[in-house]
Amino acid sequence: MNSGERMWLWAQPLLAVVAGVAGIAAIVVRALGEFSYLPSVQAVVTGVLVLPGLALSLGINHLIVRARRPARLTSGEKILLIVQVLIVIVTVLTSLDQAALIGGYLLWPLLIAASVTACVTMARTTLALRRAATAEPVGMAPEVSTP
């Protein structure tokens, strides 16, 4: 596995840690009542619910991909990961504006759909690769001894 593939493989857990830390920070800020650090309702929802959910999703996806031999993302999975990152960036940026709550209503379901699609895609690919690795080669019948 080359360094580029390693980077893609470890991008998911790295992003999961970043999203998890941001989510924990938002939960702590909310628990302390310091809402000035969360400037909008969208920021609260994104920080307390969306980012921890994304961290969990990315962590699960990484475990699914680690079950492969070799453990690497397909091109489609890389695209799905990029889409998730872009949606999160736009969601976080729009969370800074109090008047941008409609952005959250549009982006949260889109992020959930992208996360579920990525998880299903990675699980299906992993299962297909594992089945292919354990299948008998085509045209090779087991030997049968005759008396």
C-alpha cells in the first residue's frame, strides 16, 4: 500500500476525531451555558448532534474498510468521503450566521444521506471482496475419488 492509499485510509478516523472533539466541545459549551460560543440554533444542533453522529459514522466506516484485504478505499468511496467533508464545511460555515437556519434544514438531511450511502457502499464492497477472496476459482471442481 502506497502513502496515498494510507492517507485515504486514515482520513476517516482523523476526520472522526476532529468531528468528535468539536462535538464534545459544543456539548461542554452548551452544558456550561456559554451560548456566545455557539452563535446560532444551527450551531448548537450541528455541534451537539450532527458532529458526534458524523464521528461515529466515520469510525464505523473505517472499521468496515479495515476488514478488507487490502484495506483501501475505492474511487467511489473517496468521492463520498469528499462529499461528506464538503457538506460539513458548508454546514459549519453557515452555522456561524444566526439567520442561516434554513441551511441546516437543507444540509443535515443531505449529510445523513451521504453518510448512510458511504456506510452501505463500504459494507457492500467489503462483503463482495471477502466473498470473492473465499470463493473457489471458476472451473475448478473438487476432486472426487472413485472406487
